[in-house]
Amino acid sequence: MKNYRWDFFVLLVFSFISRIGADDLGVTQWSSPRISGTTDDVLEDNPIRRLKVFVYDLPSKYNKEIIDKEPRCLTHMFAAEIYMHQFLLTSPVRTLNPEEADWFYTPVYTTCDLEPGGHPMTYRSPRIMRSAIKVISTNWPYWNRTEGADHFFLVPHDFGACFHYEEGIAIERGILPLLQRATLVQTFGQRNHVCLKEGSIIIPPYAPPQWLQSHLVPPNTPRSIFVYFRGIFYDIGNDPQGGYYARGARASLWENFKNNHVFDISYEHPKTYYEDLQRAIFCLCPLGWAPWSPRLVEALLFGCIPVIIADEIELPFEDAIPWEEIGIFIAEKDVQKLDTILTSIPEEVILRKHRLLANPSMKRAMIFSQPSQPGDAFHQILNGLVRKLPRDKTIYLNPDQKILDWTAGPTEDQEPW
């Protein structure tokens, strides 16, 4: 057995780390004190009265009818596009006068096309998006005057507006040509990647607040699990050898640590999953097909130090969340050294990270609250839009000027929706 640099006294101390504020995930009133030296000022920026958003009134086939047909979309990890629409309809930033709008929003649900297992199929996504843009460009004058440069779209797919769940195909397709001038609000973030548009606002995946709230453990529950992970290590159907899926990182994780008593890792997803996160010190957040996963949100919300294994990842709200201070970043090539790396982290560093993770403002920023609360994920998106103002007047085109090519892209994307 390997010689682990592990001190029983340190483990005992870790077991009794208190989760200040872990009993509140944005559904009820926060009670924890602020942590000095964090980014509270940015997190608590108030975008209200600082911008106006015009919400296009699209035919219901682009949104409401889709949900009526497939209600499972209301709870899957891409549901931010649904709840952002609902939020904006009643938000003080909404304006009914498009002439005074800073931004224009098109409520089209492009991820709500689920296969029986619940995974979104993106084959129709480009067609529904093109169709929606055709509607707004035909019925209102605002798209045509900038070709979308003052419009934002939610595209919470694995690879954003590349609209495919397999990275190779997504890269080959590239971002939908009609969205080249628009601002994208997306979960996908990887630096220097074809599918990450410069200037995009990176958001967390959706996690149902009521589910999280219903699994809270007593605040004095000890953190007795050192390293925790639940999920697949091999995509048996698409990559049984594990060399391509997660760029081999998950396969390496399993082969190196499946029999390690310090690592609580498994394929099985227990009913106590959320409770287990609250008992863990470190929560592994390796990439899958895409670099991000809901584990990032779950770890932060439950005060478990996220161990991020995804090279060049761009994380949600990086201008507001101090990811470098609260997380541990491991290069994909160093997965086999995880035991040495994690057991070598000084006790005071771990205690500080847990203390920072107790910051209620950070937890709130990761949640699409129902109803919305100041500082939550909705407001962080609005803050991202505010920071892009005032915009350069050169975005406005001459009446006969055209930049975007409606015929660009795969021919199947141009079929009617």
C-alpha cells in the first residue's frame, strides 16, 4: 500500500469542520456573516435600474408549448433558459418600450428536446434558433439594425451555440453563424475553444433549489469523508476504453483510486448523494464530455471543496466568485497524483477554503432562486450585461449593410423548423 502523508489528528479536526451557513441554499433567508476579503461587493452589485431589457413576444411554439410537451425540462441541468425567461417577464429590468432597451432577449428553448433517458438531443436546436431569429428579424426592426449585437441568447448546451454534445462534431460545426454578433449566456466555458465565444457570460448549470433544500443535514454534522465522487468513469456506449471520454481523466481516476481507502468514489449514485456531499472535505469535479458539470454547483452550495479537473476551464461568474481561493485545480495529466496532492494540502489552507465556502453570497450566486433573490444567478447574469454597457455605437449598421450570412453552416440546419 502507498505511504500516505496523513495525520490522524488532522483528520479528526477535519471531521468536525463546521459548515457556517450550509443550512441555507437561497430558498430561505441567509443567516451567515460575511467573510472578509471576499468578493461580496461584486456579488452584491444591484443591476436593477441600471439596464432595460426588451423580451420578444414569440409564438408559444418556441417556449411554452415545448414545456407543455416535455415537462422534464423544468428540472434538468439546462433549464436556465426557461427560468431566465420567467424571471425577465416580471423583473423590474423589463421594458415594454423597445426604443429604450439596452438589450433584447429572445425566449427560445433550444435544449428541451429530450430522449427517453432524459438527455437533450441537439439535432433540432440550430433549426429552432434560426427560426426564432427569422421571426424577430421579420416582425421587429431591432435585430436588423445591429444583426444581433445588442441581443443576448441563453445557450446552455454542453458546447453552447455549437449545438452538439460530442466535442469533435461541435468543433467542426462551430458556433451557429447567426449568433456571431450576439452575446451568449452559456454553461460551456473552455479558454481558446471554438465553442466559447469571446465576451460570453458563463453561468452555472441549473440545480432545482427545492431539491437541494430538502437534503440539508444538521449544521454540526462532521465532515468524515475525505474525497468524494459519484458518476461514470467510462462512457461504455461511446468510448468503452475511456481514452476519449473526459480526455481519459475519469478512467485514470478509477484505475488509480478505486481501491484507495481515502477515496470514496463509485459508479453508484446513492439516495444520500446530497447528504454525502455535506459530509465530504473534497468533492471531485472532473470534466466529462464537456469541462463543466453540475458537481461544481453542488460542491459550492454544500461547502465541499471542489477539486476541479478540467484544463483551461472558464468557470461561472469568474469576476464575482473567487474560484482560485475556494477550489483546488488539478491538471488532467496529474490525476494519478491526486492522493499525494490532496493529502499534502496544509490544514490551515483547507480550513480557510471551508470558511470561504460558507459565504452566503457565493452560494446565492449559484442558484436560480424561485422566487428570485437579490444577488442570485439571475442577477449575476444581469450584472454581466450591465458591465458591457455603454456599448460602442459602431455596432449599428447602415440600412443596406449586411454582415451575417444566412446560408452559412450545415445544410441540415437550414431546413424548416
